[in-house]
Amino acid sequence: MSAATTSEQRLDAKTIGPVLDAAVVQVLERFGEDRGLSPLRWSVIDYPEGLVIEGRPEAAGPDVAETCAQWAAALTMVEYEWDSVDGERSWHLDIGAWHLELIAGHDTSVDPRELFD
């Protein structure tokens, strides 16, 4: 950075996290748009076990499992063999310390740490 950079122009530890989270969400949204997928609501959650990026349908409905299945196929995710949350289907993909989850439900009360292997 040049000496002319002011403190307002710098990203500190308090602002870099939300900026990176928003960038991850934008990439996933664009990925879905480019492939004609129904939108999901994305959350980026930082836990000691690693980073969880969780996608859920924006609204409850009869097609939520199919929406998630289409996203999972596009992202080459694997479906859990067991129900993760009250019988809801879910898919996962591990990318290093990052863990990507798709959950075919609208309930956001689940703690993603319960989903780690």
C-alpha cells in the first residue's frame, strides 16, 4: 500500500471476514445463475473445526430436495447416507478446511458443527 492510503481504505480483521464471505456467496450465486439453478440462501460460518458454507432453499416447498439435488450434481457433491436433520436430505463436499453443505429444508436452527464428520 502506498503511504497515501488512509485507514478508512484498509481492510482490517473486523471487515475482511464479511467481505470474503460476501465474495464467496456472490461466486456461488453466479455459479447457480450461469447454470439455470434455482437460488439458494448461502451462509458462511466459521467454526474451530473449519469453515462451513451452507446452502438452503430460499423458501419451503415441495421441490426443495430436487433444487438441492440439482445444485449437488452441479457441484459434484455427495449425499449423506443418513438423514442429517429431521429427515431432510443433505449433501456435502469437503475442500481442505472448508466444508460445503446443502440442506433440503428451510430450518436454520441447526448447528452446522453437528454435521461435521
